[in-house]
Amino acid sequence: MNAYNQLLRLQEKRLALKEQLAALDDRIRALAEPMRAALKLPSRAPGRPRGSEGMDRVISFLRECGPVTVGELGDRLGLKRVSIYKLVDRLKVKGAIRSNEQGKYELHPEYVPGSEEDP
């Protein structure tokens, strides 16, 4: 098997695992919500940005500072790396950001804010 086919198979496995992880995450949230309600806990931590707020913060930061790595975004915005990855994935799907040759994220030059619905 050549390297290209191996890469394709690894990418397919990565996507399948990502989908499984998302499904498990949804299931955990669904199971946790009744417990939160019974214990009268808030459904999200106070001060934690909602998805669209977090995406707005990332876009504003990229607009001001230019291309950055995920680590730099997390450090500057005070968010965990996993949260940054989720925001970056959503913004890539929206077409708002892209990865450059150095592996840093930047605003997509053709992105127009508000041009489509949130995913």
C-alpha cells in the first residue's frame, strides 16, 4: 500500500472517530442535563462564552492580530485548547477562517460576516 492510500485511510478513520466523539459528547450532555436540573445546577458555567460569542471573539482577535496558532488563541483568549479547537472547527465549516502554510489560522479573505447561518 502506498503512502497516499495510507494517508487517505488515516483521514477516513480520523473523521469516523471525530463523528463518534461528537455523538458521545451529545449523549453525555443529554444524560447530564436531567442531573443538573435535579441538583439545580446551571447548564453552563457562568462566564463561559456561548458558541457564537466565542466565535466572535476568535474572529475579532484574528482581525486585530493576524494569523495565530491554536495555542496562541487559547493563551490570549483565556480558553482551554479543546474549546479553541471546537471554535476553530466551527469557523472553518462556516468558511470564516483557514489554515495557512505555517499551520496558523487566519481570517478567510472572502469571508463576509453574517453572510450565512451558523452551523
